[in-house]
Amino acid sequence: MKSVLRTRLVCAAVVLVVAGGCGLAGASEEDKAVAPVAVTPSVTEESPEPEITDDPVGEESPSPTPSKTSKKPKPSKTSATPTEDPNNFQAPDCADFEGKEVSKAKAKAALNAAATKTYWPGSAPKLKVPADLIRAVSWHESGWTSNIVNCDGGFGLMQVMPETEEFINERFEQSYDSHAYKQNAVVGANYLAWLTKAFGDAYFKKNYSLSPSKCKSDSSLCLLNMVIAGYNMGRGSVDEGYANGELVNPDYVSTVRHLMRDCYCDRY
């Protein structure tokens, strides 16, 4: 009897071991977690500025190709609001970069320095381009990126087009190189000054004030708004719009006006 009982107990133990073994073996290779593979990120790592010597004389020259085409991407949208954020500059995918970028602090200093110059000392000695206008245009154009080459060929802080650089150099008898970031700021500011005088002479009785107080709104046909539009679209387009009683490219103008009032760039 004891022998039979002992035999039954041994058999029961075998059954338990077999059943337990099935439970452990049931975890197949497919059920085992695979550890993610860590990806190691790859590490990527002036010439002297010419001086404006004199006020050019003669008739106004034709407007060069605008510094920025209307098809260039606008500031990217943020998730916070459904509207475009003027402060969020994002370089388009087609942009390239040439040389080393200078710091935002150096970019700001160059833009502010460009605002101290008088670009028409002979015929319009009081004409100055406000620093907040230059900084706002530059932020909208490039995000203060000194070495960006944009899709249409615009370069640097003020997105100076080759045709604009050539026009300013010939018109003011200079030899600016827009690939030097300080001179790039001056070329852009000089173009704004040229537009100011052109529209001031044509429509505002030689009043060259770019004060926002002269504008009823961001879309009115005041001198400031027309100069901003002209920087983007060229003088000819603004003249045509004025003849039709409308401001061309109001979205671009509104963005720059907003940046003049409140710009992320002011933190630098």
C-alpha cells in the first residue's frame, strides 16, 4: 500500500513539472521585447565698409528687383494660434547657408549702426531710417541670419538681391559687398532710404517722416507702409497700387509693422 502511494506521488510530481515547463516555454521569441537601438546623432559641427561720400544727383533710377519675392514663404505657424506668428522665423527648405553665421548680438549691432547713417546728405539731410524698421524687416526677411542664401538668391540679414546691391552701388557710387554682414545691413537700409525719398517726393511733398503716427492703420497708404511694401514688391508695384488706391502686399506690411511694435528679436 505504501509502495502504491509512493508511486502515485511520484507520478503527480512529474505531472506538475511538465505542466510548469509548458508555462515557461510558452513565452515564444515573438513575445520577447526587442531593445531599441540608440542612434548617435552626427556632429556637425569683413571687409571694411565703404563710406557714403555724397548725395547722388540726377533723375531717379529704375527700381531694382525687390529684395524678396512675394512667393517666399511666410513665417511658420505655431500650434498656439491658428494665425501666423510673426516672431517665428523659419528658413524655407530650399534655403542654403554660406560661411559662418554671426551671433544675433552682432547682427543687431550692425542693423542699429545702419540706422545711424544719413543716406541722402545733400538733398534730404534729415532723412533717417528708423532702427526698429530696419530690425523688423531684417527679422521678417532672415530671422537675423547673416549667412542665409534664400530660394530666390536673397542673401544675409536684409536678404539683399544681387540686382539690389548693384543698383545701390551704382546709384550711390559705392562698392558695398552684401556678403559682409555689416555692409549687408547698410545696403538694405540704403534701399529703404531710397524708397523713402522716392515715395516722399512723389506723394508726400518731400515729407520723409516714417513715423507710425502718420499711418491710420497697418494697411493705409502712408509713407511707412509704402516703403515696407516697396522693400518686398519693388517701387513699381507700389506705384501701381497707389494709383488704384490700395496698398500692395498688405500681409507683408502688417507683419513688419507688428514686429516694429513687438519682436522676439528685442530680447537680443
